[in-house]
Amino acid sequence: MKILMSAILASLVFGAYAFAEDVKENVTPFGATCRLCGEYGYCKKEAKHEEAVKALEKYYKENDMSVVVKKKEGRFMEAEVYKGDELVDKVVLDCKTGKIRSIK
């Protein structure tokens, strides 16, 4: 009985590795901010759409990535981040704070 339980437990533990998803490094780390509003994430006034797009493009261009803005709603902007032709992240930029959040 102990051998059977050990075999079942071992298959569950080692079987989980076979189905584990390959975790890639985050393109956009948690708490990332673009230089739109400074280091602490507070703008005295909300950035205009064009300023926010340029700041987001500049942030990702440093890592050889490009940005395609999909929509702007209120103070938030949703964009897709590409490395070459591959979609690597979807992000939301808060134009009031400059904070970038990955939503992928």
C-alpha cells in the first residue's frame, strides 16, 4: 500500500512538470513607469495623447521594441508591444501617473 501511495504521489509531483507552462521573463515589470511623469508616478497635469504615445514608444524603444496604441479611454491608453513581428506584451498606460501595467 505504501509503495502504491508513493508511486501515485511521485507521478503527481513529477507529472506536473510535464504540463507546466514555460514562463518567460516579463517584458514590462510590475511597477514600471515611463518618463512621462517622473520617477514617483505623479504628474501635475495629465499628459496629452501625443505626449503619452511618444513617452511609451521611447520607453520600449530602449529595448528594441515597438508599440501600437489600440485605444484611449479617459486617462488610460491600451497598447500592444512588439519585438520584431512578435506580440510580446499588452499594456495599459495611466496618463495621469505614467504607470505601465502589463495585461497580457
